[in-house]
Amino acid sequence: MIDEVEMQSFRLATKDNLADVRRLLIALAQGMSPHTTLRQAVCFLMIAQTAATGSRTSIGYMKSEAEGETFFDLLGTTTSRTVRSLKEAGLVFTVPSEFDRRELEIKMSPEGYALIDRAMDQIKEPHERKA
């Protein structure tokens, strides 16, 4: 039984991909407030992913995405507060939606793009990293 767990664990988590995740989290931690929670970092990454695809996002959309991906209501009722904290940190901003006046679209700020660029630089192959 233990061998099966070890093999499954090895298959899911290699030393390289764990190192990538660690470097990504360190880069986010360095660029965000010391009081940032993991949920806030995940929310920021969800906004960055949406921006990278050229799609629009809103608080309502993020909640449905999180629930749809079985994040077990990861963002829950704190989504508005989470986005507010990211706005206060200067990483995102909101604008009225062109399609639904009840919604605010969440967009990445230049500071948010700079942070995600620094974070992603940390998980590139070593020969691709900036000096």
C-alpha cells in the first residue's frame, strides 16, 4: 500500500515541478503584501489567466469558474473583498462592463502584469530565465 502511495506521489509531484511552484509562490509573495492570503494569490492568478486569453472577467464569473473547477467554493463570499485587496495593492482595477451594467470587469494593471511577468520568469527553463 505504501509503495502505491509513493509511486502516485512521485508521478504527480516531481522535484522539478515542485521547485517551479515554489519559485512561483516566492515571486508572488515578494511582489504582494505580506498579508496576502493564498486565496488572494489564486484569485490574482485567475485574473491573470483570463487576461492572457484576452477574455473578460468579473466577480460573478470568477465565482462560477471557481465552483465549476471544484475549488470547493474557494473564493466564496470573500471574492469582492479579495478583488478589493488586489485593487488596493495596485495589481488590478475594475471598469463598468459593456455587456452587463450590474457587473464590473476586472482588469490587470501595469503593476499586475509586471508581477506576473516576474513570477513566470521564475518557472521558465533555467536557460530561458533572465539574468
